[in-house]
Amino acid sequence: RKALRQSFGRLPLLPAGLRHMLPTAAERGFAAADVPLVTAQSGDSAPPRRFSFAIVQAKLSRCATPFVAGAQAAGRCSSRCSLKRRTACCLVLTPVISLALALTLALAVLPLCVQMFMDAATISLVNCSLGPADATGIDVAIALRLDNGGPVAATIRAFDAVLHTQADGAEAGAEIGRLSFPTLPMAASAPTLLSTTSRLRVSSAAAFRAATAPLLRGEASEWVVRGEATVQVLGRSVRVRLRKRLRMPATRMEEMRATDVSIERGDNATGVLTVASRVSFFSRSSLELVQMGALRVHAYYDAGANDPAVPAAERRARAGRLSSSSVRVGTVLLPNYELRAGYNELEEQIHFDQSLGVEAQEAIGHFFGRWLSGYEQTLLCVGPVGNEAAFLDNISVTTTEVLGVPTPLFTGGLMAEEHTVRGWDVTTGASCDTFQQQTGRCVKGAVVYGKAPGRRSLLFRDLVYDAFFDAPFEYSATMRVHAGPLPIKFASFACRPSDKFARLRSVPGMWAFAPGHNHSYSPDPAVAQRQRLADSTVVLEGRPTEGAFFLAAEPQPGQANETDPSGRTGPCVLGLKDVDPFDCCFTTRFTAAACYYQARGEDSIPITASGNATLVVDDWELPAANFGATIARVPIGFTSALTDFRVGINGGPLGRQFFLEFTCEDIAFPPA
């Protein structure tokens, strides 16, 4: 309006009579046929001026009258020529008036219209890729959609935009950085795709983290885009300002799982155990991170939240947030990190670090024990850390579900006469003599099968596992002694219900059952045998190799009191420890269990074992005090010799005439 007033105020410089084309006060208000030239704004006191073709016609006629009258007075024109003179005047003045209006529109109205359409336009993110990054900034490949850009095609010249965080109650928050856009065409009355590959020069690391951290937590956010640009429209260059809110989509990494977990190496000097795995996840976001190079994040573990008794949903919720119970256990290295839309699969290394303190050692022990037990667990990852691009540090807090080993550490076992009934002499490596059954000289138990879960071998020592049946059972039994051809009833007893099977442990002499076993022993056979009988370590080869080792069996603490209602917890056979160091219920428990499950049509005994061991990888050790595992439903097979328990003097005719016998026929189970 101001521009129009100024323009018409300069009209005296034009041919005489042009100012009279404006409507007078009496001519304002031609109603239905009038077209508004400028509409009054709110608060204006002056009434709007209106443009009317009828008014223009009257003004043209008025402006031509002096020319016609002069010609008639000079005798150069009759009254008939007045119409021609008026027509000629109109033909001259109309272009002049049109030019004046065009100049007015070009100088004042066009910039206002362009800014108006620019303000009304909306932008939305089509896709965006970030990376690679360095200390000063990060590459950005971004595609934006511009809607409601206006009815006229235009060109937006190259310009710099400033990105800001969202701020409540303010036009924009802190400055994130600056991004350059190239020259971009803008279509008329149609959506326009604005694409660029440029460099985001990060102004504030804190602002960048504040803007991106919510996105990586799965929360949508708004960024503010500000700047000034030159728009080429209708042959003119118009300067406009940009103030737009850009909604950034949440980056949801769904079903992030670590599989194919394998122990790689250990280093006692640094306290670090390196574990390799393959992590996979699915992203539905249009925001991508590409060519980020090697990234490191801190790994946290909540032992309480990852307890196997905690439901999966509760475990993920509790272990997925950083709290006072979260213990840092090491660092996760992602050698070539990328986050793309769709399915992603990355290689990673987890460096478990015992040098982080006692709490870390205990948490690492819980993690490996449960992992080897086959339980799924949740690791919390916070980072990146120590990145060259410092503005990327600690922008992400994610959870990774680490799957347990697909097959348990112990895959099965076997109870047989030579292992369970007779036992092995730890001093000679031969079968135990009937009168040399004392603890420390003779070991009885079961052969256990197992294999390491990864690609390399693992060494265990100090194994102590308590084994349990899947359900308690009770029985009464009679034991007989054969002296010559006549069986003599020796003892009758009852064993109360209990699910305790035995305590299994690694002890010196455990390799007596395997004369060919050689764990880096001496080439001298005599020395090698002494080393083998003193060896109490278990080496499990990497998959798919399965190994076998012997574990000695003994009653669990309190087991004798729990199973024997009479309180007889001493040696079963005549109170002689050299003949039988255990109570009657424990002495007969293996045979009773074999008979019990055989009667149910099963050829193995399912047991669950929970305990501790020292894990050794190279020269790195995880002490037994911190490392515990539970192996569920390990099938323990048995031979027919176990259901026909018979112990006699080794060899000779006397051994065939004098023996202790106990079979399934001597056992009575209560009705189901």
C-alpha cells in the first residue's frame, strides 16, 4: 500500500491529466463491478482504493477533452473528430498506465508475494544420510520435499542454512551447524524435491548431541532450519528469509540381537577378554548413518535384571536403562559401523575388562555363566566414545539381546560300572579295590561330554556342580551280600523324597579313566602318567569337536540328612569307610535313579547342574568365585551294569564268591 501511494504520488511527472485517472472521493465505491487494487489491513484508517474500468473510461474521456476543445477552436477539428481524438488519447495513455502498474507490482507486490508463498510452504524429510565424520563436521546427503511453494515456477539460488535445536517458546534453540544448499529449481503448483550432498559444519557438539540423541533413542524430534536465499521468479531476483521446522523421524533399531558369539582371545596383562559376534537389527527410519568407520561404545550389564528368573519383558525394560545397578563391563568395537534402512548385519567385538574393578569382575562372571547356560541376556551400550568427531560421543543408548549358546556346555553324560560302581584309583589309574574305597583314594562318578561354544578351545578347572533330578523321588530298598552261593540280606532302608542327585567336581585322578589323555604332558611315559593322574583341568575343544571328561561324585551338603529319615549318615557297609565311605541312600542313589527312569520308559536321566568353575583363555582367568553356570536337562545315560549293582573283590575266585548286590528288584517305589 505504501509503495502504491509513493508510485502514484510521482504521477505529475507523467503527461498531464494522468493523475485524474485515480478515482475521486465521489467515485469510490463502484460496487459489484469494482475490483480491489489494495485491500486495507487491520488497523488502517484510510478506506481502500478501488480500480474500476468505468472510472478509467470516464477519466480517459475527461483527459481527452482539452485536446479536442483546442482543436475545435482552431478550426482543425469538427465535433465529429472528438471521438477519434479521444480514442487516440486512450491508445497513448493505456500503455503508460499499464507500465506504471507493472512497475508498481515488480517493485513492491512481487517480493511480498514471494515471501508470502515461502512462509506458507512446508518442508518434510524424504531421506537423510549422515557420514563420514571428522573433527569439524559430518557429510550430509539429504532430500527434502517442499510443498505449497506457489503458482509460479522459480529458482532458489545457492544458499547457506543454519540448523537449530527445537526450543519451547522460542523461534529456535541452540545452533547445531551450517549446511550449504546448491541452486535448486522449484516447480509451479507442485511438490519440489530439494536434494543436496553437503557438509554439515558442526557449531556446537552439545547442540548436535541434544538434537540427535532423541532420534537414536527412538523418539521423533524437530529441527529448525533458518537462512536467507535469493529466488529467481518472473525474471526478477527476490531476497527471502527461510524459517522452517523440519521433523526428523525416530531411528528405531528393532530386534537388535548378537548371535554367533565366540570367545576369541584373552590377555592377562590388560585384563581383557575379546569376544566376537554378529549383531543384526532392522531399521524403519529414513535417517541413515553411513561410512562411520570404527566406533566404540561402553557396555553395561545389570546382573539383577538379567537373572534367569526375571521375565523377558521386565528384563529388557530394566536392563535397557542406565541405572545405579548397571555395571560397566567393557567396550564394544564396531569396526565398520553403518545404520541403513531395512535389515542390517554388522561384525562386532566385545572387550570384557576385568581391570574395571571387583564389580566388573562379578558382572562378567554372571554374564558368561548365564551365556554358557543358554540364557538370553541384555547388554546396554552407550556411546560412541573416544571418537575423532567428538560431537558424536554419547549420542546413542541402545540395547543388544545376546543369545545364549545354542547347545549347553555339558551335552550329556554316562554312568557305568567302571565309573560309578567300582571307581578309579587316583594313585595307580586302575579300578578301585573293594577294600580301598576311601575318599581321596577312589573316585566314583560319571563321564561328562561337552564342547566349547565357539571356534576355539576353552580350559576349565576347579569345577564344582550340584546336580538335580527334574523331580524328587523316594524309594525303599534292600541290600544283599553274597557269601558263596547264599545271598544274605544285609540292610534295609528307606530314602525320603529328594531331587538331589550329587555334587560333581573336578579332582586329581579324574583322567585315570583315559590312559591316552595327554594335555602337554612329558614325553617320558612314567612322568606323563603322574602328570595325567595329577591333572584336574578340563579342555573343551571348539565346535564341532566334543570332548569327554570325568567328574567325581559326592553327596551335596546336607543331602544325607535330607534323604535318610533314620539319621544314619555314616558309611553304609558295616560302618567301614574303606569299603563304602557314603550313606546307604547315596550309595544306592545312582542305581535307584536308573531303575526309576527305566520304569518310565526312558534310557537316560535328565539332570540340571548348577555350579562354578575357573575359566581360562590363554593367560586370562575368570575365577570360579565369579563364574557360575546352570546347565539344564543334561541327559545322563546308564548301562545295564548300573541297574544290577554288584561290587566284589577285584579278580580271583574269591571275588566271584563274595560280593555286594543291589538290583531294581530290590527297590520299591511308592505308587504314583
